[in-house]
Amino acid sequence: MGIKSTGDNGPFNIFAETQIPVEFYHLDPFWVVWHGNYLKFFEAGRRALLEKIGYGYLEIEKSGFVFPIVNISVKYMEPLRIQDQIRVRAILVEYETCLKVKYEVYNSKTGRLIAKGKSTQMAYDINKGESRFACPRILIDKIEAIIGRQSQ
């Protein structure tokens, strides 16, 4: 039995949502969404979150960083099928030492929680060729500006 939305917006109240239709190419031979596609759904949510923050992929590249995933997990609750509509919610959980995002995947038609997960990404300085144990100042400043506006 699926769970309805918890309404948890994370510690910073910074989140984004995106809608994705289930397509034929998402399905496995059993006519349900193949488990590996949920990582692609997470990516779509994370992209929307980063764009909302103002640090989308082009801005990340311009700032000289990439953010490889160092840890990711998924918990599946119910299957998705063709003609389902997905709502992916990406919630910022941590941003100072690494980028941690929590994900919730809902069936848009029923509102039920289908899957959830988390990812951790480390900043990697392209120019220096090394991992950073702190996120770049540009990202921290953008997030803290949003937090500041929310507290006004």
C-alpha cells in the first residue's frame, strides 16, 4: 500500500518538482518501470532543483566544477506502469560539505508514494583535478540567499 506525501520540505525548505510521463521505453519485460530508470527520474528532479537554486548544469560547468555522485540509494514501494504520470520531488538536505538530495517519486494520478531515495554528490574542481570537501562558494551563496529570502 502506497503512502501519501509527507509534506516534508527538508531542513531548508528548498525543493523542486517535475512531472514525467511513463513511456514505453521506461518499461521492463514485465510491463512495469525498470528499476534503473528511477535514477533517471531522480536526475530530472535534481536538475529542476539545481535550476531553481540558480546553479544549473551550465552554471556548474562555468564555475569549474562537476558533482559526481558518491552515494545513492532507492527504496521501491509500488510499481509504475505505462500511462502513469510521475511527480518527482527533489529536496535539498545538505549543501555545505557535499550536496545531499532526498527524492520522492509519486504516482500523479493516485498521489501515492512509489519510491524514495537519497543521493550524495561531492564537488570536484576540474581545474585542480581534485575533490573538494566543501561545496563551492557560489553554490553556498545561492542557497543561503534563498534561505535568507524565506526568513523575511
